[in-house]
Amino acid sequence: MKKPLIVVNFKSYKEATGKKAFELARKICELTKNTKTQWIVCPQFVDLFMAKYVDIPVFSQHTDALEPGRGTGYVTPFALKTWKAKGSILNHSEHRLKFNELKKTAELLKKYGLKVIACANSVREASRIAKEVKPDYVAIEPPELIGTGIPVSEAKPEVVEKGAKAVKRHGVGFLCGAGISSGKDVQRAIELGADGVLVASAIVKAKSKAKIIKEFVKGAENGVRGSCR
């Protein structure tokens, strides 16, 4: 198994905006560079400049299927490439896309050599996205669990197990999201078949960000050992 992946979505939290976003990205770099984990940070578009200054992949939280030119207020793959971003989240539950738009956007990101993490709210949707869109990863996030602190790996472990099988059979990586709050949640998700997790407030709003980052690293590494038994 490859190094487990932890994707941190900064959303629009004030704790991860502007200077604080840059500081959090650097802290993650510092605390995880010698671990057996890989990390991606996803700041707001206005903070994507950090991609040029941190030794960690930086993804956009969303991208539009638009080439350079007319399109006021849109985020283009070309702009991401210019900022040295490595990819984008698409179809997050807070920014859903119609399927054809998702497919078109993913294709344009790939054209510019950028990676795609596509979100899904069910095993069925995850399977279709993996088969027809072929992103680098599909992340399942049951919408009713997002922000609750109740991890999908605990509340609905069958969703993680079935999702992992449905996605991986198409050669696509699988992530688990929604309610991931502790290292134990990360460990359990990986033991159930996930390649990693998609997380937001548990890290971004943590009082001790260093403590929770280290806890996630430990959980991910333990999860790999547990899944290999």
C-alpha cells in the first residue's frame, strides 16, 4: 500500500484564511515530512499563492470547466497551473456539480496535468464517478455526517468497505470523509479499505493543531499496519 493520504480542506474558516492558512500549511509540512504519510492542503482560491512557497501539494477547493478568456468570477485550471497548484477537489457536498459538468471539469484539469479528487455522497455515485470520470481519488462523504464529529467509519462502516471496493475496481484511489475527528477515525477508515481521509474542521479548528496532526499521522500509520495483517 502507498503512503496513506490525508487531505485537509481549509474551507473558508477564519482559522485558515490569509496568513493563518500559510502558517497551517507550513506546520503540516514541518510535522509530516519524515513520516510514512502524504498530505495535501486545500486553501481558498485567494490563498493558492502558497503553492509556490510550501513543500506540500496544494489543491484548489473547486475549479470550473473554463479556458482562459471570458468568465468573471470563475476558477480556471490554467490559473491553478500558474499558481503551481497540483490539483483540485471537485463536487464537494458544499459545491455540487451536475455529472456532465464534473466530467468536463475533470478532463480539463487532466489536460493541464492537474490531479482530481472527486467527492461523492453515496457508494453508487462513487462507483459511477470512478468508472466514467476516472479521477485520481474519489472521496465518499455522506452529507448528513459532515461537520457532526461522527465519523462515517464508525456510523456507517459498510459505506467505507463497499465504497472502497466499488472505486478501487476501476483503478481509482479511495478516500473517506465526513466526521473524521481523531487518529482512531483515520486508522479505522484505512483498516476498512480507504487509502486515506478527507478532513476539515478537526484540524483547521483544533486548539492544538500540532497535537491533532501528529495524532492523524499515528492513526494513518497504524491503519496501514492493521490493514496489512
